[in-house]
Amino acid sequence: MSMGINFIYGIMKVINWSMGEFFMIGAFVQYILLTSFLGATYWYVGVVISALIVFFLGALVQRLLIKPMFVGIIEAKMEYATIVTIAMAIFLRNLAVLIGGPYIYTPPDYAGPTQILTLPISGNRLVALIGALFLLALFYYFIKKSWTGKAFQGVAQNRSGVQTAGVNVLKYDMLAFGIGTALAGAGGALLAPIFLVHPMCGLVPTVRGFEIIVIAGLGSIPGILVAGLTLGIAESLGSAFINPSFVDIYGFILLVIILSIKPYGLFGKAEREV
Amino acid sequence: MKIFTLKNIGMLVLLIVAVFLPFVISDYWCYVLTVAFFYTIMAASWNLLGGYTGQFSLGHHTFAMIGAYTSTLLMSKAGAPFWVSIPAGILLTIFISCALGILCLRVHGIYLALITWAFAEVVRNYFRLHYAFTGGDRGIDSPLIFGTMKPTPYYYLFLGITVFAIVLIAIIMRSRIGYYLRSIRDDSIAARSMGVDIVRYKIFAFIAASGIAGMAGAFYGHSIGLISPVMGDFNEMAMIIIFVVIGGMRTQAGPVVGAISVRYTMEILREYYEIRIVILTAIVILIMRFFNGGLMELFRRVKKWIRRDGEGPASAYQEP
Amino acid sequence: MDDQGNQLLEVKNVVKMFGGLRANDNVSIQIEKGEIRGLIGPNGSGKTTLINLITGIYDVTEGSIYYYGKRIDGVKANVIASMGIMRTFQVARVFRDMTVLENMLIPAFTQGQSGSEAKTRAEELLDFALLTRLKDKQAKSLSGGQNMLLQIVRGFMHKDLKLYVMDEPFAGVHQSIKGIIIESIKMMNQEKGVTFLVVSHEMSTVRTLCNKITVLCKGERIAEGTMEEVANVPEVIDAYLGG
């Protein structure tokens, strides 16, 4: 999730506020696929298809709404991007209520409860964990090794620079937005049995996602893993020793502490402004 | 300064109409308008921040919620009177926004949006989950300020607060601070080089806007009698943005026109809750994409078009 | 102040790194009160970086900057501005959604001038710059040259202006506007004793305007003196002709 947000920001310097809704769409698509076409055993196929569908949706949104920012029609870019993606989020959320109703759907389990050594663990969580790690690895490999990935690194560092080197920046923007949203969609599909499927199910992961990128520092991909772990540890420590019902607050306190010490996040750098 | 301009007379007429309106309309519409006034204040104060200063707070609704809960809880748990609890609610929002402002306005502007958003969700969850103290999802009864269910006194109360908030914002924007805020939005680096202490004025704008929201929230709770975590729902924030964008960003009348006209439309379409939001957000996206300026820009263009038509091409104003 | 004699600004062994790039390498410059100093050098020689260091937009990596004998590196940009240092930018940075007159008022307001005083002064300056008929238009409707001119006269609104740092004030500007800019620099220099540091590519203008010139190349100061002196330094000839 955070990967997706930060990836889009890194490339396009835009925060996509409707990320949680793409997560939700991924979860819905997965639910429909599993209950009507595939059946629970082929959940991994479902994840891939959901990610693909969300990818195209994300790319379409980018083409229609975000691209005009970069071809010079829109003046106040941040203002525009923020408002449009927020409106998008509310639009999609209410559209989902309109279509699916405000109900909670429970998708079938991906795997039964298992035991690791003596620790009982829900199969769904195990699947989600392995799936997320696999996605991260795949994403990392893609960025570091493939030509497309190298081009992305270039775009993130210097937009006009790579443009002169013959890279079609606008095409990569669309791809980046698509991939970023697809990560959210895949996340939604993977986590569907845990968070369940309803129009607001993207909210919790998005809050956490934003907290993670602020802690990590905007645009820093390696920072995310560290920040995610730190946040997880802070939350479990807080629930274990203080009070389990206020999990969110511990994460936020951690964020406040880190920001007061390092204003740009753990791995962020001050940007060159002029 | 000319006082009797067409604009000022128009505003005076509107104000007089607003004062006499409760004699004509039903209690229900009186209530609807009171709520609309609340949103007008929220939209106008958010416009001060998001529109003029270019700083996006996504926790504006949360500050109203904090104001409302603080005042209500102080009264029901500690037995404080109104004149203590309401200022206390406003002070708390000012204090929190000051701390958040110092924390995130030192760095890139987008941090304010990210952090206020996370803050909003955290606060909402706190109010939902700590039900022994806050009443949880069910909400909490707020003592009514006039002790009556009749909407008319609350209507006048909110009319008064709205006028106060709008005048306050107008004064800020016409003062030096207003100049600084606009210069920061336009080009913060140039503003800095001209001697503007940008961090200080950004934080000022954030505190002022949040304080106004806190005030509106505190009074709102005591006017509708029940507050719940719904006030902290992100939909509320989105509505504020919708009002401002549809009315017209960076205009003083925009948020007012936007809030009242959109609330009115929503009231008419109240049976189709989701559809109306879907439509409204779609309108916002279209406005942002194709027609930056909202209703006020539309008025301006129509006015210009009429003028040009009347005065002929000789005096046609050269469009920049 | 007295023991500094005529010295207004002293840049001492300043280094600025961007990652591994040395944008300014051990640069030292002294500027005296009342000077119009030229700062030239090929593209990428660190002129704009130096300006950003002096005006507090960037922090120095090493070295120090003194102004009236007081250390100003590390001081915030807005504080530096209120000490009497104004600047312009290579690409004119005006407040686009504000009118020309409102643009002019900002530096006067930050320095605590009263509204009427500031307005009178702004109108005077706009008159001089032939911008009076545009004063109620939004700055975004102005042409590039007009914006540059506005940016320059806006700095003159500072009531205790001591040092004016200009980054490429003549770049892409029409001949007639260029004339106004030169005239305004000369006027402010003679009447108010304002010191100028002007970065420019236009040798002929720099030659007529500036009494002393500093040359930067690849982040280092390679020469200083009058145009004639500088033109004879072998490194300068190398830098401009040898590439």
C-alpha cells in the first residue's frame, strides 16, 4: 500500500488520496471473482486479475485527470491533484455504496488455520504476509533490474533530464500511476478475508500507509520497510502494555515523535527548492 | 473607502432578508439553514487556509468535532457553564492546531495534508472506541444552549456567528497578513526573500482557520443537541471541499454561496444520499479539470459578458 | 561597523555541496559599500548557488558569510531580507495572483512601512518603470519582461535597502526594458547608495555598469578586477573560449 503511494509520489510528485478506494475496488473485484467465477481455491489467480483490473482503472484515471497537470493546462498543481483525488475517493466510495450497498461481504478463506511450530496462526494472515513479501520482492526486482524500472528511477530523479534522453515521461507517469494503484488493488485482494469487503475497507490501510510514508520520508522506497516495521512494533507494544483498543493512537504518537526529531522522516531529504 | 457600493448594499439586503427569513419559512427549513450556516463557516475558514494560503488541512472537520466534544464533555461531566466550556473548546482546538502546525509546516506543504488526515482518522477512532467517556458511535447528548428545541434562536445564533466569522476572515485577508498569506501561496520562496516569515504566517493561518472551526463546532453541538463521531467522518471534510470548490476558491463569497446552494440542493435530494454525493464529487472533478473558479467565476463571466454586450466593443476590456 | 571600514559583504572560503557535486568551491568575495559588482562565469559555474547562499535560501556546507561584519550564513532568508538584502531571480518570481501594486507592497509591509507611505512609494516606482497603467492587473497577465521589471522595482520598495543581488536581470528582456533596469540601478546606486551584485551573461552591459567584476568557473573564483584586467587573465580566456 505505502509502496504504491510513495512510488507514485516519487515519480510524479503527486499524492493519490484515492489509494484506499483502489484498495477497496481490488477487494471487491476479488470477492466477485471468488464467489461467482473462480472459487476459493484459485484465490491467487483472483489476486492477479484484481491487480490487472485496478491497474487499467488507475491508468485510465491518470490519463483523464492527472495527465493534464503535466502538459501545462493546470496552474496550481498540488491544489489540483489533492482536490481531484480526494473527490475521486469520495466518488468511488459512494459509488460502491450505491452499487453494493453499505453491507459487509465476507469472502471465503484462502487457507485454513495453520500452526507454525506451536504458534497457531490464521491461514489468511499467513497468506497475506507471504503475498505481501512476494509483491515487495517482485516490485523491488522490477525497479532495480528491468529497463523499465531503470527508466522509472531516472524519471524520479530528474524529469526533464530523462526527457531529453528520449524517455517518454508522460507514458511512464501513466504506468507508474497504474502500477501504484495495482499494488493497492493487489493488497485489497490479498487482505480481503482479513479486512472483509465493504465500501470503507480501504480506510484503515490508507491511514497506516500515509503514516508509514511520513515516517519513512516522502519518495523513499527502502525507508518504507523500516517504517512499516517500526509502526507495527509500536502498535503491538502499545496494545500489549497500555490498552489494545487505541491501536491507532500509538502509531500517530510514534509519527509525531519521529517528525519532531527528523522533520523529513527517517530517510527523507530536504528538497532543492530553487 | 466607499461604503455605499453596489456590493455592500447587496450584502446589506441579503443580511436583512436573512434576519426576517424565520418569520416566513417553516421550522424545518430554519433548522436546515442553521446547519447550512455551520457549513458556511467551515467552508469559509477552510478557504482561508486551503484557498488563500495553499495549505491543505484535511482535519478541518476534526477541529469542529474536537470543539464540540470538548465543550459538551466539560458541561456534562464537569458541570461547567456555557461561557466556560465553549471558550475552552475553542482554546483546545487552537492549542492542538498550534502543535500540529509547528510539527508539519516546517517542511514541505504536503505534510500538513498527510498528517492532518491521519490525525483526523485517529481522533475519530478515539471518539468511537472510548465509549465510556465519549459515548462511542452512538454519540452523546449535548446540552442545548437555549434550552429549547425550537430552531429560531439557534438560527439567529448561527447567523451571528457566520457573519462574525466572515467579517473576521475578511479583516484578516485585507490586512497585511492577508497579503503575506497570498504571497506565500503564489511563491513561497519569493515571499521569503521579500522578508515574509513564511512559517509563522502559515502556522497563523492554520491556527486561525482551525480556531474558527472549533468555535463553529462548539456552538453547533449545543444547537443540534447530539454529537457523534459522524462529525469526524471524512465525508464531512470532502463536503467542505466540495462547497468551496463549487462556490469558487479564493473568493470571499464563494464558500458562502457554495455551502448554502449545495446544502439546499442536498436537502431537496435528501432521499438519494449516495447519488447526490457521487454527482457532487463528479461536478468537483469537472470544475477542477475544465473550469477553475466555481460559481463565483461563473457570475463574474456572466457579468462581464452582459457589460460587454451593453457597452459595445469600444470599451471592451482586454482579456489578459 | 566602523572597524569593517567600507566593507559591506564578505564571503569567506564558502563551499556548497549538492550530493557529490561541488557547486561552490572555496569561494571568497569582498564587496564594498556603494559598489556595483558584476558576477560572471560560464553556465554551471555556481553563480546562482552563490546568490542563494548569500540570501539564505541554501545553507553553506563550509565557510562563512559576513554582512556589516556580522555572520549571516545560517540565518533565515526572511531575516536576511529584513537586514536590507533584496534579491531577484533568474526566472522572474512574482506573485502571479496578486496585482502589480499588491506585489510592490509586500516588501514594504514586511519592513513595517505604513500603508499610505508604501503606496506613494510604489506609485512613484511604478511610474518610473512605466508600469502605472498595469498596476491593478494581476501579475500573471504581464509579459516576461514586464515581470522581470516588476520583480526588480519590487525590491526597491525595501526602505533600508543596502545590498541588491540580481540574478540575470537582463536575460530575455526587451531592449527598452533593459534600459529602464540599467537606469534604475544607476539611480538607486547614486541617490540611495545601494550596493549591487549583478549576475549577467551580457558582457557589454556588465562592462558599462560595473566597476569591478568577479569571475566564477566550475565553482571556483578565477579572477577579479575591472573588465580589462579580468579579460587578460588566462584562466578566464580558457573558461570562455576553451570550454
